[in-house]
Amino acid sequence: MSSLMGSLLAVAAAVCATVLAAAAHQPPLHMAVAGVAGLALTFMAIRDRQRLMFAGATTSAVASSTARHLGIVWAWAALAVAASYLLIIEARWPEWWQFFIGFGFAAIASFVFASMLDRDAAAGRGDDTLVKFGRLLVQVQIVGMAAGIISLFVDGKFPRAVNHADWAGCSIFFFGALAIAAISLDALRSPARV
């Protein structure tokens, strides 16, 4: 339960900080706060994964931790985009809700996947097929995040000036993508052992 509470507090703190930074309408400040939020969520994920591995946790438990922390980053991005464009930023960005739905779906899918792995870990068994599928999903996310980051630069959307309605969304997307990629790379770099 304390892990769940810690996760909820981390998401709430990251969302609040990101939205408050958006209220200042200063893209450099917002980028700095979004970067710190993404970095903090990444360090939480890596630390939790290392703790489980050193404790000799099952492959399913370690994979579940990775999926849960990926879900936390996706949830932060979804909630920060929604709160920023519903409550703070007056400029109309018509696509904000599409990013909210996409990020929200990814968060829910990550949490569901983590729950499936948790059931295996609690039963004392590991589902190698499920873990391999999770590893494939992590690889797909790395490719997707790399493509997203590259497209932001190619399209001239990062960094973004405040006169563009999507400035905050692009910042959240960039640092969220970096966090997803870093957590995913850590998961691939140090495979779990039973």
C-alpha cells in the first residue's frame, strides 16, 4: 500500500509542479520543471528496479515494477497536459485532448500489464511469454519515443515559444519521452533474473 501511496504522491507532485510552471507562461521555466519531474520519475523507477533485483525478486516482479513506473510517467504526462490546457493556458490547442487520451491509454495499459505480472509474482510463478511480450513492448516504446523526440526537432516544436498554443504540451511530451526511453533502456540494459 505504501508503494501505491508513494506512486500517487509522485504523480500528484509532478503534475502540480508542471502545471504551476505552465501558469508562469515562461517556456524555459516550464521546460526546467518538466525536465526535473521526468528525471525524478526516472530515478524512482531505476531505484525501485535495482532494489528488487538486489533483493532477488522474480522476473515478473521486476518487470511489473518497470511497467508500473512507465504507467506513472504516462499518467503524469496525461494529467499535466489536461490540467494545463483546461485550467491554465488560455490559448486554444485543439489537439490537447488527443494527447491526453493517448497518454492516458498508455498509462492504463501499463498499469494493467503490471497487475498481470503482479498476479504471477504473488502466485510464485513467472510467465515467460508475458515477460517476453513486456520486453518487446519496452523496445517498441524506445523506438516510438526516439521517433517522437526526433520529430519535435524536425518540426521545430522543441523548444517552443509561448506564442504557440502547444508550447507546454511539447515540453511535457519531450521530457516524458526522455523518461520513458530512459526507464525502458534501463530495463533492457539489466535484464531481471529469477
